[in-house]
Amino acid sequence: MSVFAGLVEHLADLLQPLFHASAAAAAIVLFTALVRLLVHPLSRAAARGQRARAALQPRVAELRRKHGKDQQALQKAVLELHAEEKVSPLSGCLPGLLQLPAFFLLYHLFSNPTIGGQDNGLLAHDLLGAPLGGRWLDLLGGSGGGVFGGAGLVYAGLFVLVAVVAGFNFTRAKRTAVPGAGVGEGEQPVPGVEAVSKVVPYLSFFTLFTVAVVPLAAALYVVTSTAWSAVERAVLYR
């Protein structure tokens, strides 16, 4: 934690001439961009995986017809097909899962009053007056001027940005869903693939809840990463 705190402080010092009092917030955004660059190769692999799954849909449909309502046999056949073609139905989840350690580091860093026995100086930083260690839920109790104060306006801006990005992701996920992954009339769903396809379009909206309950620093990470994902998917899945 001390090493990570030093990294954030160093980035903030570098950005201070440009962002002044919001340098630490800018450092978190930059850190998020660096993390996303590191996992970008996996995002590209996930895009290739989606195209490969789309190509397999005619064969999946044939397996559905072959096994009828025998769900156990259908699931086994679909898994064997994906294994044979070296396609993972869950490959698209890897980029998000590998970002979790960075998110939890930021969460703990801005949740603890001390780090390594020393006062946590990062808690003194803010974004346009909103403390990086504060939470939107704290504003409901009237702290920081309440939800209509300066800090509340910062969160309002984040909520609007998240809602726009979530709406974009939802629309795009629905439009670019794997062909044939849905369930036709009278058909039984293929376990695994269909379940993921139904859940994915709604994941971005969960970000709204996350932003409300985590420290602002962690919320910045989530919002930046979500916006990055929207742009990345628009490019990779076009």
C-alpha cells in the first residue's frame, strides 16, 4: 500500500502544474489509462473470441436441433465444441477481472486514514472540492454541502457520464450480440453462452451503484475504465 500510495503521489506531483488542486484526481485517471493499456491485448483477444463464437453459431444451432430438450447433453456438446475450436465463452470477462486488483488498491488506499503507520496524505486531495476519500452516500447526511453542494455537483457529473456510457454500451451490446445466441420460439437455451449474452448489456448500469458507494478516487477509476471500455469496444467490435 505504501508503494502504491507513493506512485499516486508521484504522478500527482508530475501533473500538479497542469491540474493544480485536482492533480491527484488526474493522477488516478492517468493510472487507470495505464492499467487499461496493459490489459488491451486481452481486450483484443476477447474481440477475436466474440467473432469466433459468432462463427460457431450455425454449429451450435445444429447441436440444439440434435439434442432437443436434453439440456445435459446439449451443454456437454457445446462445451466440447468450444474446446475443440479453442474458443472460451467467458473470454470477454478476463479484461474486467484483471482490473479488479487495481480497483481494490484504490478503494483501500482512499478508505484508510493511515498507511504504513503514517497519516494518509492522499485523503487531503480533492476533485473540484469533493474529497477523493469521500462517498456520495456521505452527502445524504448533509456533509460537504449535501447532494446539491459542490461535491454533489461533482458526483452528478459522474452519474451523468456513467448513464450516457451505460446507455451507449447497452445499445451496442444489444446490436452486436452474438447471432443465434438468443432463444427462438420453442427452443431451449444453450447453457453458458446465452446466459452471458443476456447479462452483458446490463453490466454498465451497475457502475451507477458502484460510483455511489465507493470513495471518489475509486469511483474515478470505475468511470474512466467504463468510458475507456465504451471507446475500445466501439473500435474493436465495429
